[in-house]
Amino acid sequence: MPYSYLHHIVKDTKRRIENQSIPYEEEYRLQLKHLRCKERDIIKETFLQQEWNIGSAHVLAMLQDAGILTASEFILSLACAELTQQIMNDLLETEHTLLAHLVKFAFKDNHLSLTLTKVLQESFSGLLNDLKDNPNVIPCNYLIELKVHLPSEEHALVCNEHLRLLLTDPEQSGSLDEAIREQDRWRIEMEEVKDTILGSILLEILPNGTCLLTVLKKMLDSCGIISLKYALHLMRALSKRVGDDNGCVRAIKDWIKTLFTETVATGLTSKMQVMLLFAREICTANQNILGSYSAWYKQTIGEMKYGGIKKDQFIRMLEMLSAILPFETSLEVLKVQSTIGISAPIRCNEYVLNYKQLCRARIAELHTLYTQVDANGSIIIDE
């Protein structure tokens, strides 16, 4: 190839890196594919020496298509972690063939794939955090875009990694007490992001069938970090999605029953809190699964003495329910718990009466708190 012609391609490459839309793209692609080995190396070095710019991602996609430079080669050649993440952010927004290539390379069995896996994890984690602050921080849901370019198994692995990152974010891992207190507010917040990019990504990473139950059970049993806000939201989304899937409905029912059995057996307040949190979320999402919260509470707590529960276990259950009351902020929930009858074993009525009295006291306390309004008309709740 004459030097002048190669010089023209080099110049054109630089121009395309600096601009988002340059004409005669097909001609440029054809020129790239007909380059000889040394000429390809020159174009490759030209790209590597340029600063990342507005047209870089698209040029890299064309170079990868021509077999000159792949996205994995380019990312692994970068020495600056900050620049790497800046470039990864661009690839999450556009040129998803490059992102798909990176995912495929990350799943290969070699030492370089481990490095790339870490880059992807940091990129996904950073973006999820950004989306929590601004649910539309990127223009599209790249997980949907990746479906076109990835086998279903690899796409599922990417979604599962997002699920893991979402649920194990240490900055979102509040206590069970906080979850009891904030559940209603969290639900409203998550409804507000339903039609955003974040909402779309959350639906995309929601596992099918009973897989979410398996993930949640494992995480909750391990007592490790878990973002209850997003765990509850995903359970709500699953409850809405089940439809006529009787197997999934049965699995959800069985899981809540298991949580009740474990609560009785262990006497752990944390088990009681987990059961109440998820039962409430399921009941508000789809009453075809557990019924209304009042119906579930009556059957589960109100009639627990008929399930073979011992006297000391019955007393412990009421003690745990009482211990949770200071964190309850839902008048609707408290109304259910203060009015639904609880059948008691012999000589246990006083425990039931005491619990009901505590429920009514908490309702009165909340009524007082909710009527304390500032000058702007905002409700003040003192913790």
C-alpha cells in the first residue's frame, strides 16, 4: 500500500476518534479489512496513542470488527485505573458489542480474564451506585442490549453478578430494625424508579422462578451483608410476576412457613423480623399468594397455638413481637396487630393482653408524632 494512502487512513482514524459522526464509514471499514499485517499494527498503535475521546468507542468497535484491536486488548493495556473506569462507563452507554466481548473474555480460563473480571465488577458496581443517586444516569439498559450479543448462559451470569453486587452493597446494608421502620418509605421510593433505567435493570436481574428465594435464603442464613431495601423490592417484583406459576407461589408460601417454623424453634427476634418484612412485602404486592396482611397475620400469629406450639414458645413469640413494636411506623400494620385476636394457651391471656396494650400505646405514640408538623407542612418523626 502506498505511504500516502496509509497516511490518509491514519489521519482518518484520528479524525474519527475526535468526532462522533464522520461520513463514509463503510469505506473506512473496508479499508481497515484490507490492510496488511504491518499496516494493521500502525493503525493499532495510532489508536493506542490517542487520548480517549468522543468517537473512540465507535472507532474501537470498527477496529475490533476488522480484527486489528479488541476491547479486551485495549482495556488490559491501560495503566490508569481511573481512565479504565471512565472508558468502561462509556462502553456501558454505547457500543455494546465491545462490552459483550469483554464479558466473553472475562469468562475465559486464564490470568488475564481475572483482571478483566475485576474491571467489570468495579464498573458494574460503580454504575449501580450512580443509578441509586440518579436512576436515569445512562441512556439505556445495557443488560437488555447485551442479550443480542451474548449466549443466554453468559447473559445470565452477568445478571447474577449484578444481583450479587446489588444485594451485597455495604453502604445499603441497614439493620433489621431500620428495615421495619423504613419499609413503607422504601416501597414508595422504589415505586418512583419503576419506569427508569434503574427500574428496568432491576427487573432484568430478577431471577426466574424460585431462584431469588434460594439466593435470599442463603444470604439471610449466612447473616452476612445484605441490602434489605433491594431484597424486599425484588421480592415484591417477584410476587407481582408469578401470575399463574403455581410452583413459584407454592415455593413462596413454603418459604414464609419455614421462616415461621424457624422463628418458633430458635426464638430469635431477627428471624421474626425477616418473616414479618417479607410477608408484608408479599401481601402488599400480590394478595393471591398469602392473602391480605390481616388474613396472613390471623392465620400465622392469631392461630399459632393450634400449630403444636408450646407454651414457652408462644410466650417467646409475643415477647419478640413486643420487642419489635418500637420500630413499627405503619399505622395500618399496627391496626391489624392490635385488633386481630390471638388464641392463647392456658394461662397465657395476660401475655396477649399486654401485647395488645403495647400495640395501642405505639399507635397513640405515632398519632402524636405524625401530628407534629413543621412550618412547611412536613411530618416530623423524632427517633
